[in-house]
Amino acid sequence: MAETLRKTYLSTAKSPSGMSYSFFKNLLGVEGVLLFIQFWLGMSTNLFITVPLDGPLNFLGYSGGEEVLAHIVSGILILTIAILLLVYSFKLKNRIVLGFSAAAFVFVILAIFNGFTFILYGQDDGFSMGMAVSFLFAFAFGFSSLYFAGKAEATQEALSTRKT
């Protein structure tokens, strides 16, 4: 039974570098909180702020520019965390967690692409929808990664206590 669990959730019982799942899970929690803040800032920006067409990157001089800037900065933080999660999931050597982390990373990239095009093409609602859908998938894959990291951690702990 334990061997089946190990094969299902872990490629190795302990990663070669001795990495634990707790840091990974904490980082996923931070990313989840930032994703919700990002979603709130994005909806607020879309509904209440008009980005100027005469120079969309000069948004700071207009009303609500600080909120757009906060949206951009939180997006950069989310991208940074997504990269860290992807690298860390490689080091954990868990294929399931790696797959979900990679998928979440792809949707973070898609959200950023849709965000840039949203600003550059005059707040086109299609790109706003693309950002929203990308958020949903990034959050879902991040949550799935968190779930399977927890399962792997529990399996790893069960195997280590069984050996002693």
C-alpha cells in the first residue's frame, strides 16, 4: 500500500536536495492571495478606470493611475512567484506538482499578455475576458498543485514514520 502511494504521489520519497513541501505550499498560499488581490484590482480597473488612448503607458498622469500601477506590480510579483514555484517543483521531483505548476505558469503568462494587449488596444473587453479566464485557470492549477503537494507531503511523512 505504501509503495503504491509513493509511486502515485512521489517520484522519490525524499528529493535529492532534501527539499520539503512546506516552503512550496507557503509560496503557493502567497501566490493565491496575490491572485485574489490581482483579480480585485483588475475588475476595479476595468470597470472604473479609463486608460487614455493618446499614450496608454502614460496612465499615471490620469485618475486611477495608481491602481493600474498596483495591478501591474502585483502581476510582476505573481510572475516572479510562478517562476519560483516552477523551479522549486522541478527540485521536488514530483511530476504531478510540476505539471500543475507549469500549467499555472503558462496561464500567468497568458494573463500578462492579455493585460498588455488590453492596455495597448484601448481596453478591449476580449482581452479583459482573457485576463479573467487566465486568472481562473492559474488559480485552479495553483490550488491543484497545493492539493497534490499536501498529499505528497503526507505520504512522505507516513513513509518516514513507518521506516522508524
